[in-house]
Amino acid sequence: MRSTLSGAATLSLLLSTFDIVAASPTSKKTVKKDAAASYDYVVVGGGAAGLTVAYRLSADPKVSVLVIEAGELDQKEDYIMIPGLAGTGTGTKYDWNISYTANPDLNGRSVAVAQGHGVGGGTLLNRMLMDRGSVADYARWPLLGAIGFDWNGLLPWFKKSETYVPANADVAKEYNITYNKDVHGFDGPIKNSHSPYVFPTLKNYILAHRELGAKTPVDGASGDNTGVYAITHCQNPKDASRDSARTAYHDKSAGRSNYKLMTGTMVTKLTSNKNTITGVEIATGPSAPRTTILAKKEVIMAAGAIRTPHIMKLSGIGDPAELKKFNIPVIATNLAVGQNLQDHVFLATVFGINAPITTNNFADPAFAAAAMAQYRANATGPYSTATADYLAFLPANIISPQKYSQMALSLAAQDSNKYLDASAPASVRAGYAIQKALISKGFLSSSEAVMEVIWADGVVVSALQHPASRGTVKLASADPFVAPAADAAHLRNPVDLQLMVETVRYVRRMMATKAMAPITPTEYVPGAGVTADADLEQFIKNSASTVWHPVGSCHVGAQALGACADNDFKVYGVNNLRVVDASTMPIMPATHIMSTVYAMAEKAADAIIH
């Protein structure tokens, strides 16, 4: 006789095939367990935002929380944990290994965009930088209806997320590192500290910027972030190791019986009853069985600025015209989903320098071996820093004293619609008109950074901070295992390209300062003979890339100004769905985005709880 299973038994059998991580935070493997059929909260994405929200929600033992992560727990590999190897986890299994769509403004190139694919998300892969934007950066957000998201509205959440550790006395004295205790937290999950080792040519870099007019604020995390100043990293000072969202949040949650983590599992779509979200559909692969987990209270999207709009569209939340192309039933019209995508633009210029100790010494096996032995013995030396221990965030009048006002006027005079994607609805166009005006005004402000300049011992990385270009995240297929078509639209707006040209010229002035003379720089890339605007433009189009900071594709604020979610992070048009990750930022701030993601997630958790 053929046996049959009840619906509940079938669900239990299917769920037993998914990995639920055992309670021990140091477990090096996942343990097969039966998942419950429902949880109060289901969090989609186990990166910085998702793990933060889950940690706060699961603090209440009466609340059950499930985090679903497509990647796995890291095994604390050296390339994850050691600061001197930060960034080398890209291209591994902890990276989604996706690229933006081919971009005509980059001469047809498609550039890779590293996105975390593991428990901790991008905090496993990045360079660990914990800087913040300025008062002026976050003051822009309420003008798009994101009330309560200005500097004063976010500062409590920056503080709540961190345990700030001042620099070692010797490093603080040598590099004049100061801080403002009023803007820092001292008992939060993330260890936020200064590197115990600094490569010596950083002094040349600091003095060169000052020679060209850059100031040094008391604390760049205090809301005044223009100038050249010391930067902190998400680094545990006890052993100089990376403190990721996995170690800082998940490992603290893992001992709670009401907290579960499901790894190696894709959310293929959200389930719904009319316009009320009821749970998620999951699978471990394209041909694996699909099943549903119910959310008794809410589903919380934390899959990042590329995957969050992707999953929402697959679920029938978005522009009906796009959804119908892929035969996806519409459950809610939300035209802003996947619009307003922004990312910092990356450009490297390369100089040869003469200095006894640089990051280039790692290429010498004897130096690298000695440095690793020093790190393992006492957590100091060259491997104890992720570098970028000082950064320069510069206003337009320093980058281009002759042309900054002309660039402001040029941007202000543009038709706001000219460089937007044809799919942008009226609400997004209205919001972008405000954004463009704010970016234009920012060119004229000495307290708003337009460019970041990073030093890596002769490699000078410039990062465009407030791009005027806006991209999209669109469906490429109705198959959830096919990556979406994400277009960051790098350099789509010609003012972005002009500012990058002027930045190459600024970098050359910096390398020609008296401060740089002792290390005798020689330009290799693009080469000192590349001077004309047209030639510099081609160099930039052929080599510019991304800093891996996609934001804005489901931002909070006023729906009439292109927002996807309200100021409690609730998605417009549906019930029981919030979005809490980097996609919620209305306008990209002039900073590495990790600390802002943590702050937004802390704020979101508070909104959910209260």
C-alpha cells in the first residue's frame, strides 16, 4: 500500500533538509535539525542589518526569530579574520560573485560588485572601515521625507552599535589621534578601534593633504568629516582580528533558544494573502524542493541593495509593467522598488615610491613570514592593520579650486530627467530633482565631501562620494537563482566624469607636494603624459570600478518622492513587511557605509520592538 504523509508531516520532512545552525557560536559546521513551521519574525539575509535586527528582537525570549542566509558560516579563515588580508575574501564562496550590467559609460565594461554571501554578509569581505557621514550628509535625508534620519536622529544608533576603543597611546601621540567621547558608544556589540600598527608613508599622505588645504577635525566621526583624519576599523583590539556582524551579533544571539539561523538557503519569494505578507518560500538550489516558512508577525528584508529589491519583485511587489513581462502576479504596486540605485565610483592612479617599509613588502616571502609570525605572537605588526588608518574626505573647492563652482552650476542647470532610466516613475523623478539640487549645492560647501582619497603606498584610490548618476535593479528572469540586472549607472551623469577628471589632477598635485618629495613618486598609471580632458576621460571610462557600496534601491521616506518604505521601514502597499538594509538610504553619504548600515538596523529594530 502506498503511504501518505499529512501536510504537517510533509512540511517537517522538507524543512529537515535545510541547515539550522547549532547554538554554539564557534561551531564549524551546521547541524541538521527540524525547523519550526513558523516564527514570529523571519529575517531575509544574514548580513550586518539582518543580524543586528535579529539580535535585538531575540533579546525578548518570548519572541522567535529565524534568520535565513544564502551563504554559510565562515570558518574564521585568515583572509576573513586577519586585518592585513582584509578584502582578499572577494571572489571566494563568501562572495555572491556578481557584476553590474555592461555600462556604455564605462566603455561597455561590466564591473564586479562584491556582495557578502555568508553569515556576516559584506562585513566578512570589506576593508573594515567604521567611519560615518557628516551632519550635512544625513541632513539631506529628511528633505526626501525620511523624518528622524538626520544626524541627531541617527547618532543614538551609531553609539548603540559600537564599543569604541581609543587608539594606543603611542599611536595616538605619533599620529595626533584625538576623539570626542560624546559621539561614541562604549558598550555596543561591534568593537570599533584603531589599528595598532601604521605604515610609515601614511605621514607623507597626511601632510600632503594638509599642504593643499585639508584640515584635521578632532574626530571625523563627530559629524564633521571633511579633511584628513584617523579612521577606525571593526577590529577587536585584544587580538587585532576582524569583528564582523557574525562575531559581534550572531555569536551573541546563537545561545538563545528563540534564535535560529538557516544557512545555505535561498528565499525564492515572499508568500502572501492578498497584500499581506505571510512568510517566505525557500530552497537550497534551483532543483531542490521548495517549501514555506510562516512569519506570524513580520518578514524583514535585509538582503542588501541588490538582492532585497530582487526578492520583492519576484514576490509581486514592484512595477506591474515589469512584473508582467516575467508572468509574476502583482500583489502590490510599488514603483520605487529597485529604483534610485547608487554606488561610490572607484578609480586607482599608480605611482612608484621609494620607502623602506610599505605594503609592497608583503610580496617578499621573508617579510611576509616575519610579519605573520609577529601577528600570531602578539597581534601587532603589518598584518594587524587593514590599512587606510587615515583617510581624506575632501570638498570640491579643494579637489578643483578653479572648476568647482562651474560643476555646481552645470549640475544645477541639467534637466533632472535626462540621465534617469526610462522606467523611473514620476515619484522617483520628483525625488531625484531634490537630490540633484542638494548635490549641486554640496559642490559649494566646504563642509561636504565630494571625494575620498585613499593611500595605499603609491596606489592612490579616489572614490566619488555623491554621484549624480542613478541606476536600477531589474529582473533578468523569473528564476530566483538567476541574478538580477543591477545597473549602478556609473558616470551616467557627465558631471560625475568631470569630477573624476579633476580628481586625477588633484592626486597629481598631492604627489607633487613637499611632503611627498622624500619618497620620490613616479607616475605609472595613467602616466604623466595623459593630461588632456579627453584622454583622462578615456582612462577613467576604461578603468573606473565600484567601491562595493550599493545603496538606495528601496529607500525610506515620502512615497511621493520615490520612497519604497515609510519611516518605520514598512514597505508601502503591503502589510507585515519591512526593509532594513543599505537599500533604505535615500542618498549615499560621504563615507564607507558599514557603520551607517548598523545604525539604520539598530533604529529599525527599535521601531519594530516599539
